[in-house]
Amino acid sequence: MLSTVCRSANLTLNDDGAQLFAQALDEAACDRLETALAALPTSRPGVRIGEGRQLQPFLNDAGPVGAIATSVLGEQARPVRAILFDKTAERNWALGWHQDRTIVVEKRIDTDGYGPWTVKSGLIQVEPPFEIIERMVTLRIHLDAVDERNAPLRIVPGSHRLGRLPEAEIGRVVTSFGERLCLAERGDVWLYATSIVHGSLAADPPRRRRVLQIDFSADAAPGPLAWRGM
């Protein structure tokens, strides 16, 4: 299986399913983002953010993160899920290969083609038809430098074109397509297709690695179902 360090020069969203936007946030913007996230709990591996008014300056179409999503999805792009991953020496986990498949909604309204349903951190999530996931993008905003040892995002380039994969098939896809490591500096943003196969290892040695992950969609939920949004 191939494992290669990612470079912005050789990965593109269209071809590989991921692309680096180096230094999308300057140091002042990183400081403001840290302040906006400071009130979130630090006792869980991934903190799902249910209300993001403090993040709007970053996520609207004039912000440094929202502008990237808008450049790909158009003016209808809206944030539909946000998670802060804060790895430390005490909370140092690994995440196996998987595809993201859910969107947070306002409330459960049973709808044809939508399900199963889950509740995480009090937020209601549903798996929509996978073609909606395939039209989405995810942005990862890095507040700490990530080298090969500090739990970089692992992606399987090209897997965003394979549709919804049965769990039993994911290992075969990783072996066939290989993996890449998405390294980052503080202020970098990685853009990837939400449907891509991805995962991460634990940091070795354990240290801090903060990533704010935002999913964007330009699709509206079929009424009366509604994305919770930010």
C-alpha cells in the first residue's frame, strides 16, 4: 500500500478529492478562531458544534473558510455540520478508514430515502441519499502544525468517485488506491470531497492537534426536513 506525503502542487479536488489551501488563515485569524472556540468542552475527542454564531465571520461567503466552499459549490453553499477535534497527550485517538455519511437536522421527520437516524451530543443526524454527500465538501482548519507524526489526515485519492462503499469493501479500496498523508501548518485549510475514504492515526508521540472540521452543502433538505446548519 502506497503512503505518500501530500503536497499542494500534486493534489487537486477534482482529480484526487482533496486540495490544500496554504495559509488561508493568517495568525490574527487563527487567534480569533481560538477565541471563538474557547468555550467548547475539552473532555471529548470530537465536539459537535450545534450553534455557530461565533464562527460566522469565518464561515460566511466573505470569510476565509466560507469563501473556499463557495468557490467550489457556488453561492448556495452553507455549513451543515461542524466538529472540533482536539487531540492531546491525554486524548489521543485513532480513527479507522470510513466515509462521512450524515448531516445534522433541526428535528427528526421521517422522509423517504433518509436514514438511519442517530443522536450525537444532543444533535439529530440522518444519512441522506448518498448523492447529496457526493455533492458536499469538507474543510479542515488547522490550529496546530501537523507533520507525519502528529496524526495527519489520511485520504484515499480518487475514492470520492466510488459512491457509497460497503464497510467490507473499504479495506480493498485502500489497498488498491493507496493513501496520502495531508500535512499542514497552522492556518492551513484542507478541502476534500465529503465522500472520500479517510481516517487518521494517533499522534506519536502524543501532542496537541486541533482541527475544526466543517461540512458544506449547496443542497436544501426536502421540506419539511431541514438542515440545522450553523
